Amino acid sequence: MSSFTIFGGRALRGDAVCQGSKNSSLPILAASILSGGEIILENIPRLSDVDATLKILNYLGCKTKRENGAVVIDPSGISASDIPENLMREMRSSVIFLGAVLARTGRVELFSPGGCEIGLRPIDLHLEAIKKLGAEIIDAEGKIVCTAPEGLTGAVISLSFPSVGATENVMIASCLAHGRTEIRNAAREPEISDLADFLNAMGAKVSGAGESTVVIEGVKRLHSATHSVIPDRIAGATLLAAGAITGGVVRVNGLIPAHLAPVIDIFEQAGNEIEIKSDSVLLRAPKRLKSVKTVRTMPYPGFPTDIQPPIAAMLCKAEGTSVMIETIFESRYKYIGELIRFGAKVRVDGRMAVIDGAEKLYPANAVTPDLRGGAALVLAALSAAGESTITEIKHIDRGYENLERTLSAFSAEIKRTD
Ligand code: UD1
């Protein structure tokens, strides 16, 4: 069991470079199997979720390697169209292979990913949409078999909620479909635009990504491509929050600041000074953080649910009371019980968390419940004067590349024990 030992209480200072986006990398890696030739992907972070995705690609028959900092995929040898249950369980977002494998082989067999630490995570929207594209679906006790031996056919798909994963699955599945697909009420996250850029680099015809209606004109085949994934806005915001909670001055380079607009607004409301350059954000924390207006998580361009835990941690040190409302995932407050060990004063009532800022947090031993909740605990430990331990950091490794090394660039004292 790995853990972090953190000697907190010092203001963080320095520059760090933001990693590539996890949430872009996973669908892009899955979509690479549509290509007739070699795919070169740059800026893919080293994460356990990426390793799990590469394992699935290898199982399906792709050759994958890391070369000069890029991931190189040769999908020409695809021979399987099933994803075994153990690989599905390793990473819940493996459902992103649904559209890709179906489009490539005319068939896919996988297991429903089931609920996870942050919520139920049903995949009904994915399945309904794939059905609209003409696939036949058998869903028996969690095992899902989709077939479309003659290929998929374009359709108009109206999502009842702008699900990120369902939008991505339809975009990937419909690239090689006969005719035109229109996704209405599509998710607008930057990762959707990144996926569209990658699909188009392979020769697909995707337009409207980043808007509510995405149109995909099916093409006969896709070809080799090179693509660099966008910076990880969630990891970037977490690093800025580390500067804020410790009263420090930090700069995160290699970012696309526009992707962080709703988060930057909260940092500013909390009294942080922000300097934005074309690809970096500098945060200068105030002497004492201030409470902010109610933060409500929403689909992009709203405030991201993934940044709710790190920002909640920051607000635990703000003068006054802040309120967070989590509208996306129903179980996203599990970390709050652990945050309280640091002396945070937070009450949770259903989807609402009421945070009474404390002047100080105290060192504690805490257990990571999930990926972003784990990041919130690391932030609390960085701000608490003394030695804290955070265990079960395998959750953190799913989404933060070598977090201890990145934070060390800010002179944080953090050590991993395996
Ligand atoms: C993606 C991100 C995740 C982020 C989330 C919301 C990846 C790998 N993960 O997850 O980090 O927190 O977007 O920005 O990119 N829903 C249904 N039925 C469905 C699909 C979704 O009810 O078929 C619900 C979910 O339970 C959830 C909400 O819709 O309550 C949002 O889910 P969705 O946008 O699909 O998130 P993911 O793609 O799973």
C-alpha cells in the first residue's frame, strides 16, 4: 500500500509544468484503433489509467510502445472484440471502448463498468445512442454484446444530459458510419474538442465540437496521424489550489488558461491574485483567503465537478462560510470525512457541503477515497504545519503524474513510501 508523507505548513513557491490531460488521453487512445495506420500521441501522461487503457489496446491486438516521450500505436493487428471483466474493472472509463471496438470490428463484448467511488455511473445514454446508430444490443446481467455486422448508420441523437463519455462514444462510433450523425445537447468540454481534432487528423469529418451540436459525416477509412493532447485543466487547477491553500505564489506553465475560466473566477473571489499569460497562470495567495459565493458544479463551461474537491479543501482555510453544490455525481463528498481529520469544519447535507473556514488546519493521517478527493487531502496536508500521512494513493496515481515530483517543484516536502 503506497502512501505520501507530507511535511506541511510552508508557503509553496515556484513554477511547474502541467501534465497532459487524462480525460483527453483515454478516449483518444481508444479512438486510435479506428486508424488504418500508425498513430503517434504526444503529451500522454504517465498514469495508471493510461496503463490500463494500453493493456486493453494490447489485449485487442494493437502494438503499443512509448518512444521519445510519445505513445506509438499500431492498430493493424486488431483481432479481438471483447474486453475481459478484469480489464474493465481496472478502469471504469473503459466503456469508452464501446464505440471504437464496435466501429472497427462490427462487434463488441464488454461488461458494464458498474458504480464507482463517486457515483452510480450508469451507461444508459451510451447504449441508447449506439442503438440509434443501428447496433443490436444484448444486455444480460452486466455483460453487454453489441453487434453491427454491416456497419453503423448515421442518426440524429439527442442526449437527455450532455454526458462527456456518451458524446465521445458517439463521436468515435460514427466516424466510420454510413452517412451523417448529429449529436444534440452534446457535452462541450475541451476534451471533446481535443478528441474531434484527433479524429479529424485521422481523416474524419467532425464539426461543431465544443458547441451543443456536433456533426459527424461518416468516411470510409481513417489513416495514420500524430496528435498532441491538451494540458490537464484539472491537474493545473489542483496545483494552483496548492499555492492558494498554503499562502504561496505558484505558476503553472503549459496550460490553456481559457479552459480554467470558471475556476479562476473562484480563485479570484477567494482573494488570490491571478496573472494570466498565453500558456501559464500565476497565483499569488492573499494573507487570508476569503469565502466565495455558492459554487455549483455544472457541465462545461460551468464549474467542473473534478475540481470541486481541491477547491473545497482551499475553502476550508477561507475566512467565512462557503457553500458547494455537487450536481453531477451523487457520492462525491466521501473525502470530506477525511478532510475533517485535519480540523476542517464542513457539514454535508445531500448534494450540499457547507464549509466554515478555519484559520489553521492540523496534521493528520487520512485515507484517499477516490482520485480528486485524494488531491483534496494532499492539499490539506500541505497547509497543515507538521507531518501528515495520506494512504491509498493508488487512487491519486490514476490521474496525477508523479504528483510528489510536481509539488517538489514548488518546494513542497512530500515523500512517497511504497
Ligand atoms: C467524464 C470524466 C470525469 C468527469 C465527468 C464530468 C473522463 C474519463 N471522465 O466522466 O472525470 O468528472 O466527465 O465532467 O473523461 N450519466 C448517466 N447515464 C450515462 C452517462 C452518464 O446517467 O449513460 C450521468 C452520470 O452518472 C453522471 C453524469 O451523467 O451523473 C455525468 O457523467 P458523464 O458526463 O458521462 O461523465 P463521464 O464521461 O463518466
